[in-house]
Amino acid sequence: MDSLMQNALGADWDKLPPALQTHYRFGKTTDNGYMDIEYPRFMQPYLSVLHLMGALIDRGGRQVPTVVEKTVVGERQYWRRTITFPDGKVVYFNSFWVFAGGNQMIEFVNPVLGLQMAVHVEDGKLHYEGVRFVAKLGSWLVPIPEWMVLGHTTITEHAIDATHFAMDFRLTHPLFGKLFRYSGTFEATAA
């Protein structure tokens, strides 16, 4: 069975290096690594509220141990991120992904709020571009322009070797600049 990413990428799936194919394969996978999380100080109150709603991480740090576990149930892929800070505090960031047609997917951080993204492969790197934020109200998806919320989302991922990859997630607002970034390196393993 194909994974969500295979469906979104189509023939471009074969252009992904093995580490990224393992990261996105169908079934249960685990990524172990370290992340840097950064944002401007003025974002702290907003991130604290967003984190209560299930979105993003409301604490910064460097080389923070992170485990990402992914499982598939029906047509959803569930992501469970466990971030363990040096003082022992553990922060969770969970979401689920659904296929949105064409080369697009939606990551929901709770049953209502999601981020719709388009994906493509260029020079062996996986690129995500934010399309819009969405609010799911029953069977309706209400579009929310990126500039009205946190700005434009970009994610790039590239292989380091056959099992390791690096990722870089950024939220950039047209007026306020870079509002949030997390990046890191991981080893991808499949169950």
C-alpha cells in the first residue's frame, strides 16, 4: 500500500533518497534525532496559546532530543513528536495528516485546525510549501489565508546518508518576518 507522501508525490517518489523514503513509508516508522527550536521573544504568549490548541512547540532550545513516531490508521497518518528538554521537561506535539488531492496534504493539529501544504522533489530534496490554513467544520474546509495567521510555511528535507536526514521548518510572516523555526537531524527506521 502507498503512503500519503507516495500518493502526493506520484512518480517523484522514486526521486527521494532512501532515508526520506523510510521516513515517509507506509506503516509504522520512528525518527530519532535532535532539534533546534527558535522564535522571537514576542511570540511566546502566542505560542503558549497555540500549543494549548495542539499547534507547534512553545519552548526553544538547541540540540533537543526528539523522537517522532508515525503510524497509519485508515486514511490518516498520525505523528507523535516527543521533545525532551535538558531539565527533564517533556513536550508533545501530535498531529495527523490526510491526503488533499494532487500533490497536497493537510496536517491537522486538532480535529478543526490544519495546514494545507504542497510537496515536490527537487535535486533529491523534499520541499513543502504552505498553501493555506484550514478550519474543518463538519464536512467543510474553510480556507484561512496564511498572512492572517502565522505566515508562509516552508519545509525542506534532505538525506545525509542512507538512514539519516535533515529537516528545516519555517514560518515567515510578510510583515513580522520569521516567527518560528525548528530544524534538526534524524535517523529514520521502519518497524
